[in-house]
Amino acid sequence: MKRIVLLAILAVALVSCSKVLLTGRKQLLLFPDSQVLASSFQSYKQFVDSVPASPDKASAEMVKRVGKRIAN
């Protein structure tokens, strides 16, 4: 029984491995990208909704300026 479980896990790992086109490295995908993105957007929305905006307008503007520079 343990051998069958081990073989099943090995088969899933081999099937789930893929190559990253950009870097050429191998990766193990346990969840599809669409599911990961949906979950991350949901978590981000929950975080944004649960934390109030900073009342310090000067600091908030500085963060926005730095973020824009980093993005560019």
C-alpha cells in the first residue's frame, strides 16, 4: 500500500513539473496560475478593506512618488 502511494506521489510530481520559458528552470506547479491569481487578488482586497488609509498625507504622497519611480 505504501508503495502505491509513493508511486502516485512520484507520478503527480513528474506530471506537475514544467519548464519556465523565460529562465529555463524547472518548476513544480501544485495549483494552476488562474487559481493562484484569483486567490491573491481576493487576499489583497481583504487586506486593503481591513486596513484604514494613513491620515498622514505627506507620507502617503511620498510612498506614491516612490512607487511610481520603482514602477518606471
